Amino acid sequence: MNIFLTRATGYIGSIVARRLKETGHNVFGLTRSEASAQKLKALEMESVLGTLQDREKLKIAAPSCDHLHKPQS
């Protein structure tokens, strides 16, 4: 399953992202910095560089995924 995850490099989000990847899902993580994007890449996850306010990027990235998830902060 393709899953779009916001806060994918945060404290909780990174745990959720790793667990999803371990169970065979493709994770697309929204991240605000190039450094965080590189962390996702090292974990064999896709990154979407931007914020929740970048609606155009979200319109492009989200439809390619089967499920959207935003961990609670």
C-alpha cells in the first residue's frame, strides 16, 4: 500500500514511518527540509518536500497514495 504520511521525520511520525515500511508499505513522507528528505531516502522512503500549506504539492502527491495519515503530536 502507498501511504502518504505528514510529520514523517518527527518523533512519533518517524516511528510510524519505519513500522509502515517494515510491514511492506511504500511510505511517502511530507518533510520541510532537504536534510529530512535525505533521512527518508536513507530509509528507502519517498519524500515530498514542503509543508501542509503547499496545497499544489499535496494535490500532486496525495492522490498517488492509498491512505493518508497524520500522527498526533
